[in-house]
Amino acid sequence: MPKPTWPSEQRVFEGVRFDVMAVGYPRRGGGEQRREVVVPADAVVVLPVLDDDRVVLIRNERFAVGETLWELPAGTVEEGEDPDACAGRELTEETGYTAERIVRLTRFYSSPGFCTEQMTLYLAQGLAFEGQNLDETERIVVEPVSWDEAMAMTADGRICDAKTIAGLLFYAQFVRGRG
């Protein structure tokens, strides 16, 4: 998706993973409001479901929050990369699994109050393990869990990553058991 354009904008920070733009937008009563907007690349999140109905979760060490989180595999869409291809790449890199089928389920904004990142959720099925191919900075452990355990982890707060909660609950509500 193309990034938005604003009536006025100025790059105030250029980073490796994201830029920060100071943008102006019209106020209802006239004039212009200034806000900072984080502008990263878009991303994908993959819900891998094994044939025995277990969900492939990862334990991902997250430097920014100082915790290791339960997550679905996810990653950044590289410039010029098709999101569908990115989903397969990230699934294999982070979990070691390849998929016979990867289906796009929905898309959502991760934090639209200050960030342009759009995430696309995929369902991966027909999984076969081939081996992880982690980036140098990634510290990820793969842990398949039963569907019931994944739901319990979501309910009791062990899963506190928003994209993972969104992915699991979307699948539970709109896909699972509807054949």
C-alpha cells in the first residue's frame, strides 16, 4: 500500500527500520495541527497451523521491551517484495516450516494513532519442517502449542503481542471450523 501524503511534511529522523515525519493536517476550526508519524515498511504476520491442529508459536526476544514474547512469526516486507512471498519467507526463516498453502486472511494497522505500518495476516497450512534461517540479530525458539493452549495463553495474558492476539482471534472467529 502506498504511504499517505499530508498537506505538509518534513522528515525529522531517518532510521534503518523507520523514518519519523513531522506532518501537518487541518484542524476542524482552521489552521494546521502538527504531529509526528512513524513511517516503517509494511509487515506480514503468519498463523501456521499444523495438521494436528497445533499452532506454531515462537518465543521471540524483543529488545525494545526487554522481554521474550510469545508471538506468531512475522516480518517486514522488503522494498519491492510481494507480501505473499514475504509471508512464506518469514515463515521459513523464523520457524523452519514451509507451507503447501498460504492464504491471505485480512489486513490491519498495527498502531494507526502514530504509525503507518499495515500488517497482512496469513494462514499457513500443510506445513513441513526444513530448518530455521534466522537473521543475525534474531533470538527465536519455535514452540508448537495446541489450539486450546493458544486460546488460554491469549485469555490469561501470556500472549501480549497485539499482532498475535489479532491473528489468533480473527482466525478463531472467522475461519476456524468453517471448513
